[in-house]
Amino acid sequence: MGKIVRRRGGIDDLRMHAIARILLYGAVDNIQASWVKLGLEMVQLSFLCGVNDLGGTLMEEKISKSSGSKAGEYLSPEEMEAMIIDAGRIPVRRDTLYNIII
């Protein structure tokens, strides 16, 4: 009970992020993808579909796991930065208000 029987495909995830970028243009500056929910490879692809923010590490994350996610719950900041660079983007650290941290 409570488990997802059929998960939507990765293409649907990418479409959703791309449509959000188009429809929310000018109203929402940052579109975030969660590596915990999508997995590392899909998040890297999502950067090509309008995503410009990576959802962070969740300590003792239970919601995604209980619904069948296998992506994990922790990446170090250095691992996140390496993943972003591997996707051809430039990582920038920020606070919760999107102020750049130097």
C-alpha cells in the first residue's frame, strides 16, 4: 500500500521541467530538480530542459524511499559540483534565498 505501481517515465519528467521553464518564464527564475527523486543521470539531463537548480541532500529522507525511489539521500557538496560540471554546467553555491555564497 502506498507504493507507486507504475512510475512515469524519465521523458515525462524532462517534459514537465521544460514546460515549467516555458510557462513560468518571467514569473519564476529558478526551476529545481530533485536528484533524490529523479536519479543522478536524469537530473543531469534536466539541465538541458530548463532546470537551473539542483535539489539538495535530505537527511533521513523517507518519503521518496517509501514510494520506491532508489536514488539515495546524501551527496556531498563536492559530489554535487562534480555532477553539475559533468553535465556541462557551472556550479554555484547559494543560500535558501538564492543569494550566491562565495
